[in-house]
Amino acid sequence: MNNLKNKVILITGSSRGIGAAIALKASTVGAKVIINYAGSKEPAEKLVNEIKTNGGQALAIQADVSKSEEVKRLFEEGIAHYGKIDVLVNNAGIMINKLIKDTTDEDFDRHFNINVKGVFNTLREAATKLSENGSIINFSTSVNRIMLPTYGTYVATKSAVEQLTRVFSKEIGSRGITVNSVSPGPTNTELFTNGKSEEVINRLAALSSFNRIGETDDIANVVLFLATDEAKWINAQNIGVNGGMS
């Protein structure tokens, strides 16, 4: 991943979890990272300080990806600071686990505003503001490939992200920009483990070939590979990163 050196990588929702792991790993190979957060200012600034202490370059920018004006500002501030943005990683997302019959209008709208509209907003800005020959990596989910109760609204949003990925790859390909999505399986993050018992986590871990859930670096490695020049012939694809879960 040495050819990520001096590339500017914008990672949405990256103050913690998989996004933070991507930022940390990218910074160790010389990339300059933009850590976006909606409300978690303290962990975002802590991550920036950690990266800078280790000799890397990082900037934290607050923006709610569900709001188009804030996303526009996010790109403008990032470009003003670094001069460009080469890679966009759409990591920001929420997951509310409820049976469809129990899902409220507010649950549904919040899911789609962040998981789908958030991606749409960043893609619209990237269409003109991402550097030529850049890369976009969106986040879907391996739960799209299986039928798990309580995930109905969540997988609906991620299916929409996969379709946006495919269509946008054709719309922006003339600029040499690749657009792919990754589908993590169960991963050891606060988003996944929150509210789940050890029994439930173990049952989901057993779905993988290795009888474990993923770690954040398992996902970060694949995301950053897709941002390299070596991955330039991979486009409009959805890649499962799930240890053989599906």
C-alpha cells in the first residue's frame, strides 16, 4: 500500500470503529486523512492526536452526512486544508435492529437519511471535487446475503448503497475514478456489539469459516487495497469481507 503515500483520504464516520481503523492504517503508509464525525468530537480529536504523535497527518471535520450543505462544507474544508481529496470512504452509518412490524417512521427515516442519503450527498460532491483517477469505497453489509430477522430496514439501505455504487461507477468512470463497495460481516465494533449478548455474538461468529467475528483491521486492509493503483481494474464491484460467512 506504499502508493497511498501523500494521497488524501476522506473517511466519513471515522472517529471510531472501522473508520478509525482505516484512518490509522492509512496514516502509517503516508496517506493524509480527513476524519469526519457527526457528534463524536472528543474521540475524533483523540484519533487525530494519535496519528500526529505517530508522525502522520490528520484533520478532523464535523459534518452530518445526511445534510447536503454540511457535506459540501466537508469537501470544501478538506480541499482547502490539503489541496485535494483523492479517496472517499463512505463508512458513516447506523444500524437499528427491530422487526419490521416494530420499526417506527422515525427509525426508517433515520436509517435512510444517514445510510443512503449520506452516501448520495458525498457522491454528488465527489462527482466534481474528487481528484482525477481517485477511488471511492462505499460500505454495504454481508447481511444482505442472508435473511436475518430485525435487519430489514438496515439491509434495505445497504442494498440501495450497492445500486448507487454500480450506477455511479459508470457516471464517473470517464474521470478514471473507481467506485466499489465492501460488505463486512459481523465485526468487533460498538455498532455491531451494542445490545447483543455474548450468546448472540458467538452464534453469529459461528457463521464464519473461522468461528470468529471480524476485527476492524480485517476490513481496513481491503478498503485501503481498493484505494491503491493496484486495484484500478476493480470497479463497480461489491466485495464480501466476512471470513466466509456468506
